[in-house]
Amino acid sequence: MKELFIKYVNRECTEEEVQQIVSYFQHSEDFSEVPAIEAIAELLYKYPDMEDASAARIRKQLLKAMRKDQKAPQKRKTPYWKYATAAAVVMGMLATGYFLSNHLFTGNTGPVIVNNNIRPGTDRAVLTLEDGSEVSLQKGTVYQTRSASSNGEEIVYQEAGKPDRAEPAFNTLTIPRGGQFVVTLSDGTTVWLNSESRLKYPVRFADGRVRRVELVYGEAYFEVSPSTAHKGSTFKVLNQNQEAEVLGTKFNIKAYKGESHVYTTLVEGKVAVSTTAAKEMLAPGEQSAVPVSGSNITIGPVDANREIAWTRGEFVLQRKTLKEIMTVLSRWYDMEVTFADKALEEVRFVGVLGKDQNIADILNTIKSFGVINDYEIRDKNVILK
């Protein structure tokens, strides 16, 4: 066991050997087979891949604990405290995941960054008019028509005047990877659109008729102008899997291409979610899930503020796998992510990240928690190790 612990501290254990150590701590009452604390301190200090300052700090703390325990009266003939303290140190390492799967750490040489062209997303979108023509909207540009105006960060439609015809004209707003945008519809409803999203909507809503928009794909947060301000007309959001009917409320819909479900989260008010086979009413703080390949509706409680944190410039990561996290980050940073070890895809991470952070800072944060060993950035590609 002593040899096994030394291998562990030196990051040379296989997964099976790590499990042996975990089992040892779970079932043993005698930790005398753990290396003495001096040995662990020296081994930590001699890591070839650990920064000198970090190794020295750990070694200093361990030796300080050792000297403190030496002053206490010892009833045992053997220096049991050394092993107990060392066991606590190793248990701490196991509990925090500091050396878990430590065979992956062998040969760590630090991140490799070559031509880092990954940047945080910005306010930008492509507006497609009814005739098919496209207008690029981005920060610093101005767009103005009789019915709409944009400062490059949002586009606002005016309600003044009657439609030129019975059937309204439709515009489409497409948000690319690495973008975000806000649109205020002619009825006063405001919609925040996340990266890689598309919304289709009428330039003007007809009086007394249902106000319909279509979230073609992606994610959108709605603050809907109440029906009482529009002669009782309800507001509906359509997509290929469901219909959400609201009376004046705040809610989020996530319907990304390639994902298994469409998620609707209610923040405030009332929303009725319906499919071809079912209809359910959501209460604030609830989220519905509709499978892409089905029509049943599942409802459960969520933290709504976490679900819409992206509108406030944050990524709130709760019980998310690294694969799910990288999918979110890929959209915002317009990058491609490769896992050198597929096992990393299922590792979970909890934290809050800022959308304006440099990608290297985010990866360093994830690395500091022991979730990944290292990473590479090459142009707009990230490799996680």
C-alpha cells in the first residue's frame, strides 16, 4: 500500500489503483500503511510539473501541521499522527479531485496556444427582409426604415400606422455563432436572442388577432407586452415541436438544433405549452421539456434566474457535463472543441463564468478545479486533455 500511495502522489496510478486507494480509505481503520507526512511533503515538492511556488507553499503547510502535532503529547509508541495526518491529506486530494485520474497528468507541459483567434461574442445579427434581401446589424452601425431602427445593439419596430395590407410582412433575425441581439417588436414585446438563433416575426401585428412569432431554432428570452394592451390578443411562440401561448409574461425557450429537447422556462406570469398530443400550464419557476422526436411534455422545477443568466452576461453552470459546457461556450466564442480523452466529456463542473472573459482565462479556471489537465488553442480550435 505504501508503494501504491507513492505512485498516487507521483501521479502514476491507473484508474484501478486509484479505486484501490478509495476502497482502502472506505474500509480501513488503520492508516499506518499511508506514507508519513514528511514523505508526502517531499514528493509534492519534487513534482516536475508543479510550479515551484505552489509546491513550496503546500510543503510549508504540511510541515507546519507536522510540527504542531509533534508538540502534542503522544500516547502511542508509533508516530500514528504522521499517518493520520497524511491520510487526511490524501483524503483531501481524493475529495477535491486534485489527483483523481492522475494518470492523465503524466507529461503535463502547460497549455499550448498558437494563433489564438477566439474572441468573446458581440452584438451582431443578420436581418432578412420579406423580399429576401439581407442587412448586417452590428455594433457601430445604424439602420433606419419607416418601420424599424437599429443602433447596432438592438432593433426596434414602431407600431404607428396601419399595415399597408391585410397580411403583414415578415422579417427574420438570425444571430450567428459568436453573436447576440435584442429586438423590440411592434407591440412592445422585447426578445433577447442568444448565439446561433433565428426568430421570424411580423413587422406589425394586426389589431385584435393573435400575435404569432416563430423561434425557428436557438434560444430566446421574451418579455411580452400584456394582452390587455392589445384588445385581449394573446401572444404565441411557435417552433417545430411545440406552441407556447402567453397572456403577458417573462419566459425563456431553448430549441437548439441538434439537441434532444425543447425547454421552456417560466420566470413570471402564465404560459401554456402544447404539442399535438398534450397541453400543460407552467407556473413561475417551472420548466417544460418536449422531446424533439416526440410530443409528450415533462414539467419540473428549476432556478429560473440561472436559466436566463445568459441575458445578464453570465454562464451559470450547474450540474453540467464538460461536453454540455463546451457546447454552450462554442456558440458564444464561435470555436470548435475536441476532447483528446472522451472520458472528459462526462466530467461535471459547477461555476459562474463571465461572457466577456478571455477563453484562456475560462479554460484556466476549469483547469484549476482539476476538471481538465491541460488544453491547446490553435486558431479557433480548442483541444481539451
